[in-house]
Amino acid sequence: MIVRVARGMDLAGFLGLAGQVEQWFGPMVDDPGFRRAVEEHIGRGAALVVDAPTGDRLLGGLLFGSEPPLHHVHWLVVSEEARGLGVGRALMAEALGRFAAGGGTVEVVTFGAGHPGAEAGGARAFYEGLGFTPGEPAPAGPEGGSRQVYRRPVGRPPAGP
């Protein structure tokens, strides 16, 4: 599995992934704000993707932001067909190594405990498995569902000799 930096031609793939999770996140595919956010992340080199082996679609995508020492997973989606295959872990490992190598804290807002996507999509268990811990509630999502902040410290590189 290869994680790569997204390119402009990947916008359609991000929209395809978004279409698979609109029931949990609210409308995104036709939302100009979402499209703009993806384009901006791609333009900054802050979007990562994993291609399907056939190269005709994306298996996963991630949008990341950093203002050290605080880093943010803005959006992470794995296609339904690829969930449980390590795509999300690979995206996170690349993002942390590429964007948060200097250390600090990584935050992500994910589903609250009572949200249907928390169980069906496995997001809370996914982040907890990566060492994130639940924090305070976050504002409700655009579809009205509960959200919660998750955090994880990321280490600093060892000091030189």
C-alpha cells in the first residue's frame, strides 16, 4: 500500500469518498466549502491519499493541518471496501511522520459516543487504537450528530549527539 501526496486530479476521488459518508457527516459532495477545503489542502501539500490497486479510485484520503505544537486531522475517510485493511493506519502514520515529526499534540474531532457513525464507521475505536484519548465534546456536526475531540501526544525527535 502506497500513501502519496494528493494532486489536483484527486479532487474527484475525495468527492467519491465523501459521498460514501454523507449519512454521517452531512452533505459534502455538492458543498462548495468542502470542495474548496480539499483544493486548499491539496494546494498546500497537506492532503494524502491511497489509490486502489487498479488506480481508478481512492481507497482513502486525509486532510491535515499543523500549527505546531498543535496538529489537526481535518478529515480522514477510508472507502467502505477498504475499511479494516490498514488504509487509515497507513494514512495516519504518513501524516504524523510528514507533518508532526517535530512533536506536539494531534487532535481530531470525531463522532460522539451516541452517534450512529461511531459504531458503524468504527472511528472512535480506530483513533483509540492509535493511542488517541477522548477529550471534551465538540460542537455538533452539520447533520446534527454529536462530536468529540480526541488527542494524542506525538514525540519529539531525539536530541542530537
